[in-house]
Amino acid sequence: MDNSDSQLPIHFEDTSIAFQHKSDRDLQLSYLIFLLTKRPFLVKFLSRAAKLSLSMGLPVKPLIKATVFRQFCGGETRREYQKVIAQLGRSGIGAILDYSVEGGGDEAGFEETKNAILQTIRQAGSDKNIPCACMKMTGIVAESLLEKMTAGGALSKEDEPAWECLKQRLSDICKQAEEGGTPIYIDAEESWIQGIIDDLAEEMMLIFNQKKAIVFTTLQMYRTDRVDYFKRLIENARRNAFLLGVKIVRGAYMEQERERARHWGHPSPIYPDKPATDRSFDEILRLFMDHIDVVEICVGTHNETSCKLLADFMAERGIPNDHPHVYFSQLYGMSDHISYKLADAGYNVTKYLPFGPVASTLPYLARRAEENTAIAGQMSKELEIIVRERQRRRAAG
């Protein structure tokens, strides 16, 4: 793609592009699901009822799989999610396979999760429609150990084997990613465990990001310290001659962060409102453009304004839409009007694609549904564009 294509303004009004992959029946299902997520009490009730029903062996799995699982997950098996990957690929959208089974919290469970991550990395290495992989640190080690290390606690003799296992698992994952040329995104988590996650991610970047960004850390921009941290990361990358891989998101643990701060009587680590978070997010985009030579970024957002802002920055500087240092990403099942339009305009776009058994991914689905109820504006937008597409189809006959 030549630079002239980058000068065209991006907009997200064409619903025919956003929903070209959905049948009328699929569109109706999406409408009903997003309508439901606007009712917090009902979402919480149904989430708990689904968990209880599955634990009791009641035959609700087919209903869950045909509705909310279908909307937000790729499938239970490789055969199922491979169809979704191929469908996304036909529209120029990559898939980030997300093993969404919540670990059992023991060493056997952590090993199982590590092996699943290694498998997704190997699969990505042989499939151009899977440009990268992702992981959560709490999938391969106990949260209590991460919390202890973030707080500066000393390792006990009982902790040392678990700590060494964590470092070995993380090294195995990053080495596999490097060998396959597949970037691995390390997701951000709660602030009280994020400090050591940051340290480990930086350590891995120094080792594996010499030629390209293989290891990506994640910044949650609702945190008040993340812009300054990003600046320090850039300085460190330049000083130590490695490429900085960063995924930026607005943040997923707002209620937990504020509740914990209130409980312990210390200042909240996150901004008091969304406009402040938006400003922080967009400031990162500006800083990135000044350091695109040493930073590779994945912009994880459902916010149209931020996507347009980065596209405008790229156009102003004559940077091609498909520059390898710039990726946009959205969750599967959400913001298709952004993902498909960006891909249609030639930008690098991915969808986070969770997969796994219905019963095992239910905690993820419940959390996703409950998080969505807290984003009233986003849910209204999802409904608005679905309604517009249904009206367009009726008018077209």
C-alpha cells in the first residue's frame, strides 16, 4: 500500500462492511445479547444461574453455546475456532487465540495452561491469520506469589520452587514465541500484582526483543502512573538497544481497584473519570508516534475517537496504513464496525478470540457480560449500529 492511501480519512459509519459476515439470524442474536447487557441485575442473575445449572449437571450447555458463547468465543475445539479464524482472515483480520480456561491454581494447572499457550504459539507460526498470541501471568503462577513480590516481600523457602517454575514457564513461552517469530502479549492485571509482571515483562523484552518485538507488555491507561512508565520504557529500550512491544488498553479492573483502595485507605491508582483516562490513552498514541522507530504497539480499544486519532497521526506523517509497528485490536463479538472498517482500509487489525470448553470459559463469559453492563455508552453504540444495519437490510429488500 502506498502512502497516498494513508491520506484518506477513516470513518465507521458503513454498517454493510461491519456486518458483511453476519446473517440476519446472527444479527438478531447479537441484538438480543447486547440488549440484555444493558440490564445489570439480569446479567448477574443469569450468570450465576448458568454457573449453578452447569455445576448441577442441568442441560443448559447447548443454550449457552448457541448464544453468549457463540457471540464472544471462537469455539470449544480447534476445528470449531479454526472456522472463525478463517472467516476473520477473509476480511483481513487476524485472530489472537486466547485460552480462556481459568487455571486450577496448582502447579498441574499452571503447567496445563503453559502447554496450551505453547500450542497456540506453534499454531500461529503456521497460520498467517494468527499474527500473535497472548497470556495472563496468573495463568502460570499463583496470584498470591505475584502479590507478595509486587509488595517487595522476601521469598520464603516454600516460595522459591514456585518462583523458579514461573520463570522457567515464562522463559519457555517467550523462547517458543521467538523461535516462531510470533509476538506474545502479556496481559495486564490488578495493580497489586502488576509491579512484578512489569518487571518480568521488561526482563523478557531485553532478552527476546533484539531484532523485533516478540514480548509485549500491556499498559492499562486508567492508571495514573502509566504515561510516565511508558516514557521510562522508551528510555530503557533506547539505552539497551531493544524494541519495545506495548499493548495499550483503557483498563478492566476499575471496581476492584477502587474498592481495594477504599478498604486499605490509600489513594486510588486509577483516574477518577473516563475523560481523564481518555486523555491518558491518547497521550500514549502521541508519544508512540514520536518513537515509532523503537516501539511496536497494539492499540486495544473499542473507542472510535482513539482509532481515528491514531489513523490521523499516521496520515499526517505519511506512515502507511499497514506499517508493521501498528496494530489495532478489539474483542471478538464487539465493535465489528471498527475492526472490519479498519481492515477494509488496509490497517493491521486483530480480534481477541477466546476458546475452550463452555463450562471452563463460563467465568470469562460472566466477567465479560458484567463488565459490559458497566459500559453503558459502549453497549448503546453496539445496539445502535446493529439497528442501523437491520434497517439498511430491510430498506434494501
